[in-house]
Amino acid sequence: MELDYKENKCFRLLQLYERLSRGEVVRKAELAQKFAVTDKTIQRDIEELRAYLAETRTDAGEASIVYERNRGGYLLSHAASEWLTNEDVLAVCKILLESRAFCKEELDVLLRKLLRQTAPQDRAQVRKLILSEQHYYVPLRHGKKLLSAIWELSQHMTTQHTIRISYCRQDGTERMHEVNPVAIMFSEYYFYLIAYLADGRKEFPTIFRIDRIAYFEPTGATFRVIHGRKKFSDGEFRKRIQFMYAGELRRVTFDYSGASVEAVLDRLPTAKVVSEKNGVYRITAEVYGSGIDMWLRSQGSAVKVVESLS
């Protein structure tokens, strides 16, 4: 069915609003030619949209239609801060490709949706900048779709429902666990479910790779997690976990004599430089589990552990 934009003002207004919402610059002459109407008709359409926005968007800083002389057209003044820019889309696409977090099918869908956020005149350029990486993308060996599982697990987390999971371990054996989910995190290729064992055997969270969860279901029970004396904070947990190895909270002190102390502080968000002498930095960090030991050993002679307290 071919739309009659000349006779149907609603179609024109909807398309005009959609294009403005995407951050496009719209020009009266181009629209008039596209819709087979006069410039005055397009001007009236713009004024009606202006009136609609003024009536329905009363919060400070909300979008309004303005004319930019240097760009020769109209745009939503606040659209740039509410919608992804070409630069935003390119950066997020690059991160997705580098993460290798998704199977090829889910990745392609996500990239296609992101590209649709760009202005039509720039879309081909952004697509060209990611085309080679997308074509040669190598997904992880598990090959599983994850988006639905991530969302469903997050719902149980939000509603604080205890769930029963069947978890496939590294050796291929499956074990059942009843857990209280408190966070979902991504780290170095994989998504993880952070959860407390429902029987309370451990005071610290257990970490499960989501691609290894064969299935999960609610048990019907609910929970309320308190971590120490405070409510569990995934942000605080994230700062203290290395390589997603769970365990008790520890304080580690070590001397670092490598090339870049900045890289150490970036790697360990809780790290603090206690002192420095002759290029050797004494650093202390608060961490969960044994993942920190793997990192310390990887630094070779540049690191000397001074103290490790649980």
C-alpha cells in the first residue's frame, strides 16, 4: 500500500517527528518535494509539532524544534543528548565486537539495531567502519543465545525470587543449586550470575557463568540479601573481584616496581598507593577471592607480596 502523504497529514507528521527524533536535520524544500506538498504546508506541519511539544513536554530541558541556519534545516534541540550520535553508535559497536560476548546471530541483530540509530545519510559510513570486524567475527565456542536468559535472570533478581539452576561445570558434570540471584555482570568474554547459596552455607556470593546454566526455574521462595551490615552492592562487588573468582574478602599489600603504576590502579579499582621509594610503589587493595593471586603472579618480578589478610 502506497501512502498518500499529500492528503494524509497524520502520515507526514509521524514521519517528520520520527526523523527529528533520530537527530536528523529536516529541510522544508526536501520534505515538500518528497510529500508532494508546498513549503507552506511543511511549515504548518512543523508549527503543529512545535505546539504539540510545548503542550506535552513541560519539563525543563525537554526537546523543541529549532532552525539552525548553518545547517540549513530544523532539528530537535535536545535530541543530541537523548539519542545516540554516530560517534556513540560506532564506539558501542566496537565494544560489542571486541567483547565477543554474543553468538553471531544475536550480535548481528544488536549491530543492526544500533546502526538504525544513526542518521540515514551517515549510516553507510558507520557500517563500513565495522564491516570487516563483523564479517570476521569469531563467536565463543559455547555458541549459545544469551539475551533472553540474561533478562529472565534479571527479573528473578529484581523480584528477589530464589531460583533452582542446573549448572554444567568445567568437567561436564551438572549440579543442581538453589540460589538467591543478586547481580549479573560481564567480564572478559562471559556473562555471570552472582548469587548467594539459598542454604546460607557461604557468607560471600557464588559466581556462575550464564552460558553454563542449562536451565533455571523459580522455587516459589523469596529472599532478602544483606551483605555484611549493608545491602549487597554489585558496584562495590565489581570493584573487588578479579577474573570472577569468588571467595572471602581480603586485603592485599604488595610492592610494585613495573613500568606503569597507572595500569595497576586501573586494573584494581580499590587499590591505593601507600608510599613510593626509588620507583617502587607500595600498594594495598581490597579484593574478593583468589583471582588477585593470578594477576599478581602474572606480573613476575615486578610484584612482591608483602601481606595478605582475610
